[in-house]
Amino acid sequence: MTSLITIPKTDLKVHPLCLGGNVFGWSADEAQSFAILDAYVAAGGNFIDTADVYSEWKPGNTGGDSETIIGNWMKARGNRSKIVIATKVAKFSKRPGLSPDNIRSAARDSLHRLKTDYIDLYYAHEDDEKVSLVDTLQAFNELVTDGKVRYIGASNFTAERLKASLATSAENNFASYSAIQNHYNLLERSEYESDMAPALSELGISSLPFFGLARGFLTGKYREGVTVDSVRAGGVAAYQNERGWKTVAKLEEIAKAHNTSIAAVALGWLRGQSTVSTPIASARTVEQLNDIISVVQLLPSEIAELSAITA
């Protein structure tokens, strides 16, 4: 049984793989989503990440689709107390930004869709410099004080704005961001490692990176000269070059040594980074889930070899 980890600055004990809910209601319908969620829990998983905007972009969807599916699933399974739920506010076209009124309204809507009375980790999905940090953080603090939110986090922030937010919380005795969710993976390193990682080390806060598998490229399903039928295929074009192919080849070599999947090794590299607590990855089938759920402890030499290729 995989050991749970505690996210720093919280008492949230979570599986080392956070299951991304962006596919629920998009490339996975409700029945498929239930199967994935059931398989994740059966494998010891307990940590699900979603957002109010998921998956507004699909024709016919209205937004909140992922939250609704997750809420229906938790109600059907009666397992809310065993699941750690993270969701987000700011990017949904019907609830944009981080104004106090919007944060309160978005949280109410998310709680309703999730069929729960509390959110374990509530993220600001992106920064909103049009609203003062005091106003934003006071609204989040009220949700925490009222018991509707246990912890708050920030996503798509710069290190400068994260530090300013934490200073504002400290000055006003507000709840403060206890996790960061930014773009980071083996092939997307420079921005995170130059800007955010040093700040997180200083602050004692951890990262829960999204796109941990580079939109599926680091699963190994993309190969030179092979066309992949996926809604995400267009998003990996930038990785289909010598650097990308060398990375996949090294991942495959290490995966064979550990008798595991390429995806599990890519996620293992992320877990090997000092500022990362648990990466986020999604699956639209149970087969894909089986590839990412394995938790691999890479050797320092293997982490170094992968880092050297993508430096």
C-alpha cells in the first residue's frame, strides 16, 4: 500500500498522485469518469483536483461539469470524508476574477456542484491584479473561518505575487496560501525553476504541478512519425523535437529497469524535486490510470540523468 504524504503547511494527508479532474465531462463522460475514480480509490488514491471552469470549453458544456460529476460520484459512493478535494476560482467565464463577491459566489456554486459543505483546498486559479490582495485574501479568509474551505492555494502566480500575498495574509492575520499549482514537468522547467522554486524553498511551501506529463507527451504514446488520436495532440507539437525524443527514450530505459510505465517515471522525476509534494495527472480511461498510479522512487542518478537531458 502506498504511503500517504502530508502537504506542507497543512494537515492534508494525500496519495502521491493527485488525480486531475479536467477530463471529467470533457474526454471522459460520467460513466467513464466514475470508472476512473473507482479505480483510483481502489488503488489507494484519495486526492482529486478540479476547477469550476472544467470543462466549459467543450461544446454543449456549461462549466462546472467536472465538479458535478465528482459530486455525483462522491454522493453515490458515500465517501466524501475519505476524499481530499481541491477546486479553483477565477477562470470560469461566469465567475471570473478574485473579487470578494465572486470568490463567495464561486465557492457557493462549487460546494453545490460537489454536493459537499467544505472544500479541502481552494485555489485562486490565476492572479487578479485588478483586485487588492487585502480584498481577495479577506474573502478567502472568511471562507476558512466559516468552515467552507480548509486551506487555500495559488495557481499560475509569479513568485513575487505569491510572496506579496503571504505578506498580506501575515499583516492582516488572514489564512495564507499553503500550496502552489503551476506548470512544471521534465520539458517545462526554466520558468518554474528560476522563479518559483527558490521562493518555495524559502517559504516552506510545496508545489503540486499541473501538466506533469506535458499534455500526455511524457506517457510515451507520441513517437516520431506516429499520429496520435487525442484531443490534446495539438498541444504537444512543441515537444516533438530531438530534446523531446531523447527524453522519452531515457524515460523508457529507466521504466524498463523499474518494470513500470514511462509516465510513472516522468512523475517520479517530479516527486524527486525538493519543492514538489505531489504532481497532478489525469486519465480518461482506467488503462491510462494504471500507467500513472504507480509511485516510483527514482535513484538520484536517474533523476540527474533525466535533468541533464532537459536542462
